[in-house]
Amino acid sequence: MGGLAVLVSGTGSILQAIIDYPIKVELVLADRDCLAADIAYNAGIWTGHVYRKDFDPIESNRIKFSAEILNYIREHDCDVVAMAGFMTVLSHNFFEGFHGITLNTHPSLLPKYKGKNAVRNALLRGEKITGCTIHVVTLAVDSGRILGQSRVRIRKDDTVESLHERIKAKECILYPKIIKHVLNSY
Ligand code: GRF
């Protein structure tokens, strides 16, 4: 069984679901101060920060940022990386240097609504169904091999927040299952 690193930036609901599944998490890395990092620390997981603000502007320093993330993952001997609401795109040196698999959960039914406003855009487009997608992370954002999807019906009175909460509830069920399956194959 492989070692798991989780990358976070947000409120940590998905990280919490991974911990509760239960799945052993070797390492959590955050790119900012966030609730997810507090959850990891309080759960006794080795928790580190690679502050994105230290690599400003990220557009010119993405390679250095990605190298730092890669260093931690190597030090902790992880072969599966799960992004869980991680908001920084990693560059080619990460994918060239990391020989395991990187997974992500995205709050839309990919290939529809890539990028960071996925929930808002599905709502604005008047979709009736959206959902979440678990996929392999590649250099091209939100475009790697799809490992699983869950559908969520959009209600007439939904706001971005209410819809995102129901999508997250689905992510919290599907993502840990897929992570466990992938870890078992390492
Ligand atoms: C999830 O919906 C994920 O798909 C998106 O950000 C959310 C993470 O939320 N990229 P949290 O930080 O786990 O609460």
C-alpha cells in the first residue's frame, strides 16, 4: 500500500472525509493558512506549508513552488498525491519528477466547466444536472483520465453556495473510495 499526501487550500471538508474513511494520510501540504491545515495538524498528521505568497508572482515562480512541493513529497516517500481543494496549478517539473499518481476532485461533470468557477458557471448556464469528477492530474488543467463521477441535480432556488455544498457532499463520498482503491494498487 502506497503513502498518501494531500494538498489543500480551503476549509478541509474533503480532507476530513479522507481521514474519516479512514485512510492514513502521511503528509498534508497547504499553500496558505487555512482550516484544512488546522484539521490536518489537529489529526496528528505531518502538516507543512509551501506559501504561495512566498512565490509571488506565481506565474514566474511556479517551477520553484512545484519543486518545493515535490521535495516534501519525496522526503515523506509518498506515491499517491490527492489534491483536495488545492488552488495552485503545478508545473511540468512536478509531473516529470514525481513517479507516482496525482488525483484531484473537481466540482463539475468534466469535461464541462473546467477551471475555478465551475459551480458558478454550471448554474449560470442553466444546467439541470452537474456534479463532481475524480480524475488523474496532468499538466493540462482538469483534463486527465476520469476515474469517477457523481451527479447532482440543480434546484431552481440554488445559489453557488448551496449547490457547492451538495456537490461537496458527493465528493466526500466518492473521492475517499477512489483514493483507497488507488492506494491499494501501489
Ligand atoms: C471542492 O469542491 C473541490 O472540488 C474544490 O474545492 C472544494 C474543496 O473544499 N476544488 P474543502 O476545502 O475540502 O472544504
